[in-house]
Amino acid sequence: MFIELHMLQNFAPSNLNRDDTNNPKDCTFGGVRRARISSQCIKRAIRLHPVFEKTTEVPTADRTRFLARDIARRLQESGKSKDDSETAAINYVGAVLGGMDSKNTLRSKVLFFASEEEKDTLKESILESWEDALAGKIDKKSDSVKDFKKKFSDRTSAPGVAMFGRMLADDPSLNLDAACQVAHAISTHRVNMEFDFFTAVDDLQSQEETGAGMMGITGFNAATFYRYARIDFEQLVKNLDGDLGLAKKTVEAFLRAAAYAVPTGKQNSFAAQNPPSLMMSVIREDGMSWSLANAFEKPVYPSANKSLLEASSEALDAYWSGLVAYYGDGPSPVVGVVGTDPELPSLNSFKADTFESWIENTLKALPKE
């Protein structure tokens, strides 16, 4: 079972996701330049949005190189001294993750996506082997380290880890296949880079003194984005150790957070807090997956009576209609449209009246047991 999510989201002038030159990320698609928001940016915004934790009722997992520092704090709360806690945590976490950074021993060589359960288990394992951990006698062959890896091999209690997975190149035993695929969001139309020349006034500068306190240039764009994601429900249930109830809550959390979460890049300067205008979910059990990005391979254009968003909605509807006509009737989508309805002859009959009914109708298709 796959749960597919399609969204159209129009952002006002913004710089939500920057490249190494501090300009908005972009790409070429259909022979023209498009605005782009990376999948990594989107996934982080989703998993860290408060509604994700609120819906799953499970604390947010942390993707970090400072796991030892967090474990050391927990050891201190158990009554150990600061120095001993840091030494034991560094030695033990280093054994689990394959070593620590030589420049900062509280930081591991690799990022690790850790749940609260895994953090608590690490703390208890260190306390149980306290003298060895303190003396640096713990390594990857130690029984307690092997037990930790065995316990969390192919399972997690954290919905974020279950959805987005994790990888340790040096130790595949802690790898977890992601249950969710997220595409880079791309504009449905051609986009040109724009630049804002800005100056800042020095409030304490005298009237006789001229010139700005500082000046600079910021790149930005405005675009209607197509977003696509796919959840492998069977993989999600497996990652959560068979907990079907938590898996369904995780799907709901993802749907809500995907609609609510907006990347934070340059928001103090642009405040592009624009929610999606079209949301479409599809529950598939036919083994197929349909990204609808090719609906926009030929870039859409606005007209005197039609906005980019309306033109994008109609292009998506037409492309969906073509796929269904060729491959045959597939699963029924659930569609939510905000504001004035565009012309959607293929999707009109699948509309949900409200965001909550869109969520509810999507979740109805998930397994009951």
C-alpha cells in the first residue's frame, strides 16, 4: 500500500531554501529554469513541525552528531558528575557510532537519528557498565553494544525515523530503510532570479554623516510549486515494529505537517507563510506510483483571466485524466482545493469540503487491523 501526496503551493517573493551562493535553489526541467525547494528542506520542516509530534504523541527524534552530549546530560540527572558523565558518554557512544570527532570529542564522526527510547537505552546501558565505560574499555565488540544494536536493528519507536530512515555507512546494522520518498518541489512555470538591493540605516548616525550603515543584495523568487511524496505503508509498519496504530497516526501526522510546515529560510525578510492551495492524496494497492511532475514538463503560463495557480491546477487535472485513460481506472483520489475552484473536470467529483474531511477521507482507506 502506497499513500501518495500531491500539492500545489504558491509562495510570494521568498528565499526559502538557499544554495551555496545564498540564492534560492533552482533547476532545469522541461528545458527552462525552475524554482526548487530541496527534499531535505521539506522533510526537516515536516518532522520538526509541532503538529507532527502532537499527532503521533511521540517525542520528536533528533538527528545529531552531539548524541554523547545529550546522553551526558541524562547521566548527570542520574547523579553522576559532569566530567565522568561526559567521559563515559564519549567512550560508549563512540563505540556504538564508530568513533568521535578528534576536534570535539563530544561530537561523533557521523550524524545519528536517535529516538527517545534509544537515548534512554544508551543511558541505562552506560550505567550498567559504568566502570568499563568510564575507563574506556567499551568497544564495538562489547556485549552491551551488541545488545543495543540488536535491539534497534530494523525497528524504531520514533515516527520521524520510521518515515525518513537512517544510514550508517560504517555499520549497516543500525540502518533503517525510509518508508517515505519526498521529491524536490519545483515550480510549475519558468522562473527568473530577482535581487533585492537593501540598505540598513544607522540609528545613531548624525545628520551630518551620510551613507548607509550597511548594504547588500539578496536573491529571491516567487513561484507556484508542485510537491510530491509517497509513503510505503507496509515499510512504515515494519519500521515501527508492527505497531499499526502508531503507523496510522504517523500518516496523519505527515499529512497535517506537510500542509502546515513552511521552510524557514529568510522568513524574517520575506514572511512567505503561504499554505497549499491544492492537496490530493491517493491510496494505491496496485503497485504503481504516479508523480504528476510531468504535468508541468511544458511550463504553464498565466493569462488575463487565469492565475499561475489556476493554470497549474488545470494542467494537473488534465495529466491525471490522461494517465487514468491510458492505464485504466485506478484508486480514487481525495482532493482538497482552497478558495476559488479552478476547472477540474477529472477531479471535481473527488473533492473534500474541508481540510479535516480531506484528512479523514484519506485515513479511511488505511487498514483497520
